[in-house]
Amino acid sequence: MSLASSKALPKRSHVLEDTLHGISETLERGLFAEEISLRRGLLQGLDARVKVLATLALLVGVSLSRNLWVILGLYTLAFGLALASAIPADFFIRRVWLALPFFTGALILPALFITPGPVLLHLPLGLVITQTGLNSALFLLLRVSTSLSLALLLILTTPWNTILSALGVLRVPDVFILILGMTYRYIFLLLHTANDMFLSRKSRSVGALSNANARRILASISATLLGKSLNLSSEVYLAMQSRGFRNTIVTLKPFRMQRRDWLWLFIFLAVTGLAIFLGR
Amino acid sequence: MTNDLVFDIRDISYAYDGKQAALENVSLTVRPGESLVILGANGCGKSTLLKLLDGLYFPTSGTIQAFGDPLTEAALRRDDFNFAFRRRVGLVFQDTDVQLFSASVMDEVAFAPLQLGIGREEVLLRVEQAMQALRIEKLRDRPPHRLSGGEKRRVALASLLSLDPQVWLLDEPTSGLDPRSQSWLVEFILKLRSEGRTIVTATHDLGVAKEIASAISVFDESHHLVASGAPGEILGDHDLLHRCNLSHFHVQEAQPVR
């Protein structure tokens, strides 16, 4: 019996495929970020608390600096740190600049045209680009891209669980850190479950699936996942109780600052100070 | 907390939401150093029994005594009783994803001793020893969701070994494991047994039961305890095992594939 049918099937809804693709992409991205965080590189070798503090300081530096060249210098520093931390250059650039329109598009476009100032370029329909508008747009673009690059550096060079533990240095309560960690951990578990459910459904779907039916399946899978997550949460609470949890949490803080951590912390803070001073 | 028996279970019943029966009129004792295997088909109430013994659920009727003291919700609300009980009794859940809730393997292994008031230096020492014993040192910074089934099981056991409880409650410990991991786990349980730990294992795997049990209790599918005895006696009673859906006979003979 031939498995190939001569009769073409009607076009299917892409809702299931798109959802599946989205889930797989998220899982892959998580895996890739974790793989980078385990590589041997400059930032991977530093104490996570230094990275958290340095990232925050440099973000403040980027925000306070009013000189385009200083911000450009900080972006170059971030890019150099990425290379020294075994992050592929093309991946680092793509991740920042592809996300950029999402963060800035709605602000940059109007700023280009409506900011008053000396006219730089006349466009059709009476639109003009002013020098001040262009400067504002460039500032915004560079500030956001540098900030995103700095945040990306922290995320890519530090395992998520270590970033969470390092938040203790900012006096974030332990119980909050524990909840964040559990949320991240179980999101992945539920994503895997969702992936399996979608694949199982897909393997049993033949022929056309209308949008309405695809949405119905999506809703029923979401409801099942909600039920599973509720059950999971009560079981996890029992597992915590079983090992002595009584609504207050004691955590291990395994960090030890070494001389090179202090040195890099000093360097990052000095760079921040310099950026703020030069960018006044 | 002093008594010759680890657990003395008298005529307990348990029903989920007060309606759905999970255990009916069960009486059972667990002696120190015993390796008791609870045998029963899926859904017969084995996991529920372990949660009752761990003080996570409480019987709808009947009583449980742990080390001579009543194991009740009120008793577990008292810090002194809770600490003493949790330090002596540990449960390894069937679903390792439930058991492993921390962000990293190291945090997971350190969780129980930290909550139960053991000092930081002592905890670090225990964590190292437990990770070495289970050969998971290289996994210390890994998040649990990136581990294989066998690795998760090792981490789950390490998370209890760092506490070193006297009583180990193991819920279907070999489920989902490949043969090598199963064999390793049986060795681990036998080692605990040789060190004098009390072990209560819920399983429907007759092969595992034969290897680790010093006593066996059998539950039927209507949630009753139907037999207790020595492993040879219970595992040799084929009618009993068949009746309790623990062994089966094939009606059809295997035909050669053409």
C-alpha cells in the first residue's frame, strides 16, 4: 500500500506548528545560553556578584552619559567583553540589533520627524529630519543597544541559577530568589510537557484543521497544562515540607570573592565613573 | 521519640477529598533496620501510604505512631517534633521533577540540612560527601531540568543522603531507569540496608522486591493490605500476586514473525 496519496489535502492551519516552533525555539535558546555560560572566557571566570554589580553600574553610566562618543565607547567595551568571553560576534550583534526595533522603533521614528531644530533633510509629504531629531534618535539607539548588550553579556556568561543567587548582594530576599528559581525551573518542565502534547496531537492530526479547531486544541492543551501545573505545585510543596521547609528559607551562599574578582569590580566601577565624568 | 518500632500503623484509612478511597483499614508495623517492600499495582495506595508515613498526609481514620509518638498534624506543627522527625525520616518521591525544585544540583543537595538547622560548614561537608557518594560532583552547578532520568534519580537520593536520615521512604525508585541505573540503585539500597537504615520501598517490580526486601506487604486493587510476610513466602504465592495484578499469564503463545 502506498503511503502517498494522489489527492492533495487542503491547506492546514499553522497555529499548532507555530506554537510548536515557538516552544522548540525557546528551549533551544535556553540550551545555547547555558552552553555559552559554561565556556572558558573572561566573564565566565568572574564571581557572579561582580557581574551583577558591574552590569548595574555600567547601565547607570550609559543612562547618565550625554556624550555620543562615550556611549559608543561603552558599546565597544561590551562587544570586546563578548569576544573575550567566547560569545560568537555575529550571534551577539544579531541578538541585540534584531531586538532593537521592538524596543525603540515606536520612539525613534516620531523623534526623527517631530523634534524641532535646524533642518537636515527635506522628505516628500512635507516631512523634515532635523539635526536635533537625528541626535535624539542616535542617542536613543545607542543607549538601548549598549544597555541590551550589557544585559545580554550578564545573561549569556552566567547560568540563570547563579544570577539569581547573586541577587542576594542587592539584598533581594532569599525567599523571592527561591521562588524565581523555581519558576524558571518549572517553566522549562512545563514547556517540555507542552511540546510533547503538541507533538502527540500533531502526530494524530490528518487533513485540514480549521483555525477554530486549532484554537480549540490550543485551549484544551492550555487547560490541561494549567491542571498539571496546579498539581505539580502542591506536590512540590509537599516535597519541600518533607525536607524541612517551614515557610522560612535558609540558603547556601557559596560565593567567594578572589583577588581578580575585586580587580575587575574596581575596573568596571572606574570605567563607569570615567564614562559619567566624560559624558557630562 | 523512643520506641522499638519505627512506625506502628493501626487501622488507618485515607480518602482524597474525603470521597476517593486510597487506603482502607490498613495495619502495619515497621521495625528498625528492616527493609520493607510495599507491593501493589498502580493506584492501590502505595504512594499515599508513604506520604502518610512522612507526615505529609494524615489518615482519615486510624492512627500512626512514629518512634513511639503519635504522628499528627498538631505534633508536626511543633518545632521540636518537626525537626526531630524530619531529621530521621526522608522521602524520595516517584517523580524526580517534583523532588528537584531548586535552581542547581548543589542547592538541591544542601536544601534539607540547611532547613533543618545544620551549620553552614557542616552542610558544605555533607553536600560534598553526598555528591561524591553518588558520583554527581560534575553536575553541581547544573540546573535539574537539564539532567537525564538516571542523573535526576542520583540527585534525588543525594538530596536525602546529605541529611542521612535513619528511615528512607522510597517511592517507585527504579521506575523509568535503564537496566544499568536500576542495578546501581539496587546496590545503593543494599548498602543503606547493610548500614542499618530502615527502608520502606513502594514498588510493583517483583525483581527489585526480591533483591532488596527483608519483609513484604501486599496491597490489592481495592486499597486493602492483603498479605505480609517474608520475601520467599510472598513471592512464591503466585495466586496472591496474580490476584493483586502483580504478575500475569499470557493467553496467547508468541508466534514466529513471518
